[in-house]
Amino acid sequence: MARVRTYSRATTQALHLLGAEISAARRARRWTAEELAERIGISKVTLLKIEHGEASVRLGDAFEAATILGVPLFHPDPDRRRLEAARLDDRLAVLPRRVHRPMIDHDF
């Protein structure tokens, strides 16, 4: 029996919003689902799953569809995205690479 995965309301709303943005941008360009799927290198069925906001698709495929269509994923200015990425790299540099749970001895 397949395991059913559930997602938070915020996640499902974000997936549906991204899918709707991708669908609207594709239609505005007057591209068929087959044309966009071919440009991305995925099947039409996978593209339709992206457009319907299904969580089972690969994140890279959804991001590629958005990028090809010009749907902004983060800040639209590339310089701003580079600055934000650099700030995150700086934050990650001072954080531990791994997180370990502390060993607590409950025998006292």
C-alpha cells in the first residue's frame, strides 16, 4: 500500500499558486502543454501535475518551468538575488555544518 504524504496548508497553497502562475504564463505565450514540456524535458503529464500544484513532481522541474516562462521565484532582480545568496552563504558559514542532539543522562 502506498504511503500517503500530507502537507501543510501553506505548502499546498504555495504549490497551487506556483502552478497557476506557470499555467497562466504558458497560456499567455500561447504555448501548448506539449511545447513547454518538451522545452523542459519532461512529459506533458508531469507538466500538468506542476500546473495543478501537485507536490509529487520534482522541484527542479517546477522551477525550470517557471524560469523558462519568466515566472519569478524569488526577487526579480538578479543582483538582489546574488546579494541574498551571499548573505545566506555568510550565515551558513558561521552555523554548524551538522546538528546533533545533545546526549542527556537521565540517571542521576
